[in-house]
Amino acid sequence: MGDFVRDGVLLKELKLLTGLAGGQHATHVELAALAGMSPSMVNNYMSRLRERGHVRRVGTSSRTSFYELTQDGANRRELLLVNYNAELIRLYKAARCEIADRISALFGAESVRICLCPAGDTAEVVLSVLSEFPHICVDAVCDDSAEKQSLGLLGHRVLPFEELCAGRLDGALIATISFGDAIEARVREATDDSIRVWRLF
């Protein structure tokens, strides 16, 4: 696990430096709102960043002063941004490998036609991984959200559960942790319990 995920300190620093990037300036209260931190926590971070020469304080009183990025701060932000993106890519690759292993364990070499439930961030990753399994055909994605239905998901139609056609599907793959039981109940209700249900998590 990387430094950004492990303790969050570097991510907070990156958020604060990004708030000042591009010639922007801000008060500690504005930075607190931007970074999702308390003003007192921002003061602590800004003190350290000032000591390191990454930011400077402009103004004489607490009411009129603001912070701005130095060149060293801009360089530090770029380094943090590169490291943060590299960490996100490593985590994404690890998640894809784990999902691929789970799909292999669920389906083996069986050819199936499925719907994926529900539409969301996890479903995007799962759809991407499923594209590497030519024997698994994703017929549709199901979700009760009208907004998700109107947008679709990675080129797939997003249908309400009521439009699930059990006759053309072998089953439904549920790809959620938090709402798995509720989604499975919706699938079973919509199809009169006539299709198989697989749980990815």
C-alpha cells in the first residue's frame, strides 16, 4: 500500500498545494473548505509548508492575509501529483486482477449471457475486466436509477430491473458490496426467480 493511502498526510498536502496552483491564492479558511479539513488543521499544514519554503503568507493580519505557492511549492505539487497518480494506477491494476480472479472462479470457461447489477463505479471496472472474457456476454446493466438509465454505462444500456428478460439471460452478476442482498432481491423479484444469480463480492 502506498503513502497516500496509508496515512493520508501526503494527499492533504497535495490538496492544499493544488488549491494554490496556477497563481491562485487563498485564506486558510478557503483552503480548509477546498481540502475538506478544519481551519486549525490547515494552519498546522501551512506552517510546515511555509517552513519548507513551499508556500508564503502574504498580508499583515489574519483577516487580510492569504497564502500563495512558491516555485518550490509548485515543484513539490508536481512530484506529489505524479506519485499519487502512480499509486492510483497500481491500486487500479491490483483491483482489476482481483476482479478477474473472482470472475474466473465464478464462471470458469462456461459461456454465459448475463446482466450486470447495479450501474456504478464498481460496475465500470467490472465491465472493463469482463471485456477480457470472450465467453461472457454482458447483455445489459440493470439499475433503478433513472439518471443512470438515461446515461448508459460504457456503451451498455442501463435497464430498470422490470425490463430484465429472463428468457435471453443465463443470469445476473451482482457487483456491489453494500447493497448485494437488496440487488439480489430485486433481480429475483423481476425475473420470478427464474435466472441464476452470481455475487462477485
